[in-house]
Amino acid sequence: MPAVNSNNTATSEDGELNAVLQAADEQLTDRMGIELTEWSPERVVATMPVAGNRQPYGLLHGGANAVLAETVGSVAAALYAGSDRVAVGLELSCTHHRAVTEGVVTGVATPQHLGRRTATYEITITDEQGNRTCSARLTCVLRKRPPQR
């Protein structure tokens, strides 16, 4: 994924984010088909296909919603934390409002609280028709970045 912001211009923050997202050989986001489409500390947007992320009844799996919510919220918290701190998930809460059986869902994370030690984001997940399918809240603790080994 190229390091560009929503204005399609490269930034150092996006370069750091890109490095974080591609640090491991296998990422859960890759397995789930999650694609970041917009990112800043104030708003992160990503999409995820329903296909491949269904439960046995053919509906989008609630855990898939949780993965999408934690992804967009954690990316936003990491951008807010900056290069001298790390953001680590502390609590995730998801309410599933509506079933989705096909297409793509979109997750949008926006801040509810941005503090010195915690950052809390509201995440709204919608289907292709714009219907809210899940509401989530993620709180991340912000810690000093440990020394590199």
C-alpha cells in the first residue's frame, strides 16, 4: 500500500503507518481483506468484503466486525500517539444492529476522547446501502515506545 494521505500526497506519518502495517509477514487485515482508504488521527476509513468473513448461517461474522472496528480504531490511535508512543487496545465493545450477507462493509473511526494516556474511538460500520450494521467503541492505552532491540 503506498504511503499517501486522503489528499493523495505522501506524509511522514503515513510512511510510519505503512511500515507498521507491513512489519509482519502475515497480517490479519490481509486475511480479512481489509483495505484502508483514508487515514488521519481524526478519521480512519477501511472496507472489508463480506465474502470469506461469514459465519455458518451466511451472515457477516460478528468477529469480523470486531476485527474491522479494532483495525480502524487502532490505526487512528497509533496516528494520534505519534512516533514516540504506541497505542495498545484496552477495551472493544461491538453492537451488531443488522445482518449483512454480501457485498462490502465500511468502517469509520472518529475520536470520542483524545487524552495523554488513552484514546477512545467510535467506529461505525455500514453496508453498501449506507445502513448502520454495527456500532463499536475502542479504547487504546498510549504508552511510551519501548527502546528498539
